[in-house]
Amino acid sequence: MVSIERILKINLPQGQSAFLWGARKVGKSTFLNQSFSDSLVYDFLKTDLFLEFVKKPALLREQLLAQDSKVLKKPIILDEVQKIPQILDEVHWLIENKKMRFILCGSSARKLKRSHSNMLGGRAWRYEMFPLVSAELKNFDLLRALNRGLIPNHYLEETYQKSLKAYVQDYLKEEVFAEGLARNIPAFSRFFEAMAFSHGQLTNCSNIARDCGVNFKTVQEYFQILVDTFLGVRVEPYNVRQSRQVITQAVKFYLFDVGVAGFLVNRNLTQEKGEEFGKAFEHFILMEILAYRSYKEHEFKISFWRTKAGLEVDFVLGQGEVALEIKGASRVEKKDIYSLTVFRDEFKPKKTILVCTEKAERVSDHVRIMPWQKFLGLLWDGKII
């Protein structure tokens, strides 16, 4: 396996603990093994360990109190901590009374929240790991990323089709079912497929509910499950002024990985053009922005702007400081920047950018038309926002 240095950094001062969240297979365990190689690790994916501790969470306290003080100077790692919610009470006690440090790693905060688990009351910093991003990869290949996705194994392995299939069929749905997050398994399976075809578009929960044979509130709950398990993200509409002409209620939903989204709709891209390429390209850029915001510990909002007449800006960053349109096109026409110019004239963003596959940057009607490579370079250098 190729070793990839991740952008995420966890630097814990003495006495500080942390949660590390993220979907399965994005590289959390590998990252922790590399970054904290001397730390004691409890991996609750191991059946024997899970069964032992789920019966008696106090074993964690008893075993750690028997450890040498040198071992306890390093953060103690609990992997897949959501599988044993009660163990967080023991963690809390050890932090408070023995000044131990922990890194609590998991792929779902939902089970902890639903069981009213001890979330340590602010005693643990929060980190999130995403799939790979362009800044972590040498010789980054755009089509490879859009087809395979950026889960490390999928992007790097040649047998990515089988890995993607196994990930979706054997993990995504099974993870939700095994954790008891969805009771109606056939309905959730239908929802998962219907959701994929509205991916990145305005979400119509009523239509999806009708297709799945469940009610509106159930579909909303299913979307929340995906958010809580770090499998997706909502993008809310930008609405700083009340206007009957602007869509303010509907949201957009994106899965956490462009390859997983493509697998669900049987997408296979062979060239950098066309409608399907455009959808995947937009999704990819969003994931880069989300990862940048998290890894660099920024707090800016990501929203979209759309009018009832059909004018749309894909992403508005912050309080309207940056307006972004994403076009999977090697030649941008005047009509492609029209929505951006309308938004610019009304809201006066500091930066108005159209990201595309053109080879050279240019300016048209005060809109910066920018190759995606240039945009991502500026983004990760902190020069976009």
C-alpha cells in the first residue's frame, strides 16, 4: 500500500483528549497508527475485544490503572468507540481523576447521541477525517478520482469496482442496519437508491417518500442517518434577504465520496465533458472545500443560491464573500457566467469565480474563470477564503 501523508494533524497538549470522526475506510485507523505509533490501542471492531468490554466497560479502567506510567503518557486510542457507548463514562472518569488522554475514533456519533451517552462535556476536541484530497496526492488524476472516488483503497487499487461494490452493498447499508439506525430495511434500501438519483440536486423528500413507500418524516430521518454516520452532507440555501424569487426551503444533499455516488447511479466517465462529468466535478470540488474547511479549522458556511426562475450559483462561501460556479467545461461561454453576474450585482461578493477545465485563467465581465488546478492550489494555500 502506498503511504500517503494526510493533511489532518492532531496535536494534543497535555491533558487534552479528542474525538476523531469519519466514514469507514477513509483512513482514520491508519492515520492514528502512523501519528501515534507508541499509543495503546483498543479496537472494538475485534469481536473478542468488543464482547469483553460490552459486558463490562469497567475493564478499561481496571486495565489502564495497571499500565506503566510511561504508556499512559501517550494518548490512549479507542477505535470504533460508538460500538460501546457506556465506555465513555469510564473515559470521563479517567480523564477527570487520572488526567489520562484519549483519542476516541468512530464512524457514527448517532448511536452515542441516541443512547444519551456521555460525550465528555467539551473535554474532547473534535476532528473529522475525509477521503483523500488532491493536495495529498502526487500526480493527481481527475478522471481516476471521479470514477473511483477518494477512499484510499478505491483510489489506489486497480480492483476498485469490486471494492466499491462491496463498500456500498456490504458496508453502507449493513452498517446502518447493524447499528439499528433504520428498522425498515427494504424501505431504507429503496431510499438509498432513490437518493442517489437526486444527488446534488434540490431534495424533494415528498417524491422520494412516494418512491420508497414511506412517509415524509421517515425520509427526513433517513437523510439524518446519513449525516450522523458521516456518509453525507446537506448544503442549505443562501438567504440573507427575504425574497419571493429565491428558493429558501429546499436543500441539496451530497454523499461523502464522489466514487460512491457514481457507483450508485452506474456512472463511468471516459472523458472530461458531458452532464455526468459536470455533476461529478461539482461534487468533487465541494468535497475539497469541505475538507479544507475542516482541516484548516475554519468556520465559514457553504450554501447555494437559486431563484425560482432557475438562476443558480453552486456554492456561496461564508456570508457571501465568495461566489462559486462549477462547470465541467473546457470552454466557458458568456451564458455560463450569467447567474454569477446577477448574484454579484445584488450581493457584492469579494470574489466571483467560475471553476472549470479550461487550461488558462482569464477574466470575463469581472468573473474569474479559473482552471480547477489553479483553484484548488489557491484554496489549500488559504487564498480563496
